[in-house]
Amino acid sequence: MTTNEAPKSTPQNYVTANRFYVEMESDVKASFSECSGLDVQIDKDVYFEGGVNEQQRIFLKHAKFGDITLKRGITDDLSFWDWINTFLEAKPAERRNINILTFNQAGETMQVWTLLAAVPVAWKTPSLQANSTSMAIEELTLAYEGLKVAAKTEGGSGASVFGGRSESGYYDASKSG
């Protein structure tokens, strides 16, 4: 006999918004205070078929990925600046795969969101004021070409420098180094 009961969740399986890490090149880079903007939008066309008044037809088009902004307190780690500075010095674009790991209350990785072929598109420093006591926060905004989502793993295991595209022009995981 089967029932339609939902599986029971334990408190350890809940993920709160403050339990995340960001991996760049298989390293957890500092502690980020905020990670925002991760989204996927799929364009669509709506078509109304003549004589069919109770329905519409939806044709899916391309996926668009929103830019993501990472915020952290300023430290002596210049990895954000070094990455964006490669573009300012007119060096070849260095794309990286970035892992965002979310954890449950027991400390287990619940989901890993991998940004494919990410590239920095903005870097922002805080406003500095002599009478302020707030923490100095730097921001890095990333654009990326694709997204993979994996559930319940033992760490991100694989944020890496982006190695290249396949012959068809798509991201090729085998070319990551």
C-alpha cells in the first residue's frame, strides 16, 4: 500500500542563506558576506493558434544567465584585483569555473552551483569615510556562460581555470585545468 505522504525533513537538512562558501581554483577564497544575482531566465515566444481560444503555445528560446555579485571584507588577498587586472593590462581573458557551495546545519554540502567560464565584469571598492565604523566591503561582479547544479557532494571539487571550448564552441569540461 502506498501513501502520498511527503518525506519527512530533519532540521539538519535545511539550508540557511548564511551557510555558503565560494571556491575559485579549488580554493575557498576568504569568507564572503554576500552572494547575489544568481539566476537563469529562459526567453519564450507565445503563439496563439487560430480557433484554439482556451490555450496558448509556448516556444522556448535561449537561456540568459544573470550576473552574480560577490561581496567580502577587504583583506590582504588581492585575488579579485589580480583577476580583473589581467583585462586592464590587455592580457588574454582568463575565464574560471567558480563553485558556490551551500551547507546544511550539520555541515554537509547540500548543493554546488558551478558557474562555467566566469569572467569579471566589475570590481568595486567601498566608500571610505573618516567617521565611519562599518566594515570595508569589496565587490566583484561576474558574468558566466553556463551553470551546472549538483546535489549533496563531498565538497565542490573542481573549481578551476577555464581551459577552452570544444570544436562546436561550447564549454568543454574536459578542457578545464
